[in-house]
Amino acid sequence: MKESPEILLVDDEERFVEGLQGILSHYRYSCTSALTGGEALGLLREKQFDLALLDVGLPDMSGCDIAEFINDSCRDTTSIMLTGLNTVETAVLAMKKGAYDFLSKPINHEHLLKTLDKALEHNQLKQDLKTSEGRYQMLAEAAWEGIAIIQESVLVEVNAQFQTMFGWEWDGSTTVHVGDEMFVPESSADKGSRWYDNEQSESFERSAMRKDGTRFPVEIRCRPVTYLGKPAKVFVFRDITDRVRHEQERFVMQEKLAKANKLEALGLMAGSVAHDLNNILTAVVNYPDLLLAEMGPEDPHYEPVKKLQEAGQRAAAVVSDLVSVARGRKTRAPVVVLNEHIQNHLSSIEHTDRMSSYPGVVVDTGLAADLANCRCSTQHVHKILLNLVGNALEAIGHDGIIRITTENAMFENPVKVRPELSARGGNYIKMSIADNGTGIDPADLEHIFDPFYSTKAGGLGLGLPICRSVVEAHGGRLWIAEAAGPGATLAVELPGLEEKAP
């Protein structure tokens, strides 16, 4: 690399240009700036640059147009695109125009410097090839890609990287006919299009096979050439195993980001709903208090009004919880006896009203007498049971049994036994809700906890995601213990406590 490589920096943001110039100067790059495309073209006509950093969106033209000009008229200059709006279409267009690489703003300086180093190396290789055709063999052997020249389906030249890539040795002394099952076996999707019969310059991806039979993904570039006075084709093979893995990891991260965005939208919606419900709940909470003050326990309407009061208090607690979540505040949950909360839920007005629609369903319990306490608010327990029991009822439909059980559990190393649990070992309590319904379709298992995913017509798909978030916020996990049927079992695990409930 030169002691002071010449760089043309083209961007219409003066602050960005000044900052980047300072960084490049620190690393001994000689940097000339241009704020418009016209100014950049003028400088390119007057002076030779080693590299050109081009912003895609300029006020008078696209940076891709400048890259095309460089590719056509400034062969000793390598262009690298910069943009704040990274899209696949823009990247493809830039590469078609001759850009060497494509970087997204904000620029990672370490990544930028590495890219500049690689671009300068690439530029030097181009100059060496132009000045000395005799160095072809050395450059071919030094390339990272495997190179093969094929003439009339016969292999005539390969480089060392090609042999290493495929685990195959050939000194050129024997005639090798390239068959359908050699190097790049034909798949069912490739019928009628043998990879070595391509007549035009193009790039495609296939699954290659080494001599030992192992498979790996490759990108193949081919173009027609004249070799020893006869038509031939040169093929360049690039092992893209790392790229494919990174793309898969990126896809997984994008899925996680999409889920996070959905949850963020859910939080905003919850805050808006909670704000509006606060005023409405004032009457629901206060009027039962006034009515009970005028009644005695012997009054025939006392118990219904008492249940109405309790339901209003639970609703107010839920709204308060939603407001806390929307404002990003976390509250410390109280110590509770889970068995008592389960019994209270089963006698609540919401559960009683729902069970009236399923007269053939029986809810049975098996609650451990020595169950440890845990931290979880009344409204959270009620919310979890309301959703999980509701799902079980809908899975059963008419006649069946729902069984709610609790038990103590001990994990010495929860990271190995249950990766989703808290990193600490110790006591946990487990609550299971089992039904003898139809079970869970295997196609739904992967998405069952995704926000807004529902198997019911008109369903919002928020019940299970909300329950899982609540449980995980308490250091536990909600998981599907049994799904294949008959029936399904969902389990909630929470850290157990020695503390007593107030």
C-alpha cells in the first residue's frame, strides 16, 4: 500500500466529511472532499485517486452514477459506496455500476479501515494484472477462490485453491471429463441446466461436493474465454459457507427484532388503553364500595356485589400494571401463596361466567400442600390462569377435564437443565394446566408464543405472549410440557421463596 493513498470523499454532509477526513488523515490517507457529484466528476478528470468513497444520495446525482463513471474512465480508482439507507436493491445497483463494496452509515471506523485496506489491495492487483500478464499463474494460485478452465467438457486448467477446496489432486497429465456428478452434482432443481454448460457470463450458487462426499455451498462465476486459440469457459468457485451461516444468523436476528417490535407496539397500545380505562374504572371500583356500605352480609345481593367489587379491584390493578409497563417502571411483586390465588381465581366472576359456556367441562385441582411461596401479583396470577384455562376450554370444546396441579422443583444447575431459567440454582415451583382436548398442531408449535399469532378466527394472538412475558419478568418460564396429545399441558415455573406471604 502507498505511504499516503489518495482518497476522494464525496458526501453532501459537511460535518460527516470533516469528521471522516480527520480520521483518514490520522491513518495517513490523503483525502480530497467534494460536496456534489459535479464537483467529484471534475476532480476525477483532473487527478488520479486510489479510492473513492461515494455517498449514494447526492443533491445533483446518484453516487452510483459516479461509480459507473469511475468504472468506465478511471480504471485505477476503486469506488466504495456509503449510505444511510441500506437496501438490497441499492447494494445490487452499486455493485452493477462497478463499486467494490457497500458500507452503511453510521460508519464503523474499524470496519471502514479494513475495507479501505482490502480495496487498496484489490486496486493493486488490478494494476499488477494490467502491467504484467506473465504474473497470471502466481495471482491465480494466490487467489482465495478456486479457478478452473473447461474446454468442451474437459478440465484443462485448475489452480491450487480449487484442488484444496474440493480435496482433489490433479497435475494435468491425465484427461478429466467433467461429468454431472463431479464437483457440483446436479440436483432435482437443476435438471436440464448443467453447471459447466453455461454459455454466457453469469453468477450462480450451487451445492458442491468434495472428494470425500461432504457438501458445501459455493458461488460460481463463469465467463467465456479463448484458451490456446479455442473457445473455453473459466469458472471461479468461492466457498460461501461462512456467508450462508452469517445470512442464517442475520435472518434469526431479524425475526427476533420483528418480535421485539411487535412487543413494543403492544406496549404502546397497552399504555393507550390503560389511560382511557382509568376514568371508566372509577365508577366500577367506587360504586360497589358505596353499595356494600349500605348492605349487610345477610343481604341477598351482598355476595354478587362483593364479587363485582373484587373484579373491579382486579381490573384497576391490571390497568395500573399496564401504566407501569408503558412508562418503563418495574414494581417489586409481593410474596404470595400460589395455591390460594388459584382457588380465588376458580371462584372469581370471570371464571364462573366462562365456565357457564362449557357445562360439560370439569376443572380439577391437585395442589401441593407444602408448596413454596413465590413473588407474583394477584392480577398476574389471574391473567395467567385466565389465558391458560381459557385456551384449554377452547381446545376441549364440549366435554372434558382440565387439571391444575402445583409442585415444588429443585434445579442444581438450571443453566444446563433449563437454559431459559434464571442462572441461579435452587427451589422452583411448578404450576401445570393440562387438558384432554385436541392437542397442539405441530405447525403451530413454533409460533405459539409469537405476538399476534392466533389459530382462532378473530383472535388477537396476545394471550400466550403476554403470559410468557409476565412469567419471564418474574425470573421464570412458561413452556409447553406436552403437545402431541391427547390433550396438551402448559407449565409455569417460578423461583420459590422461603419468605412468608403477608
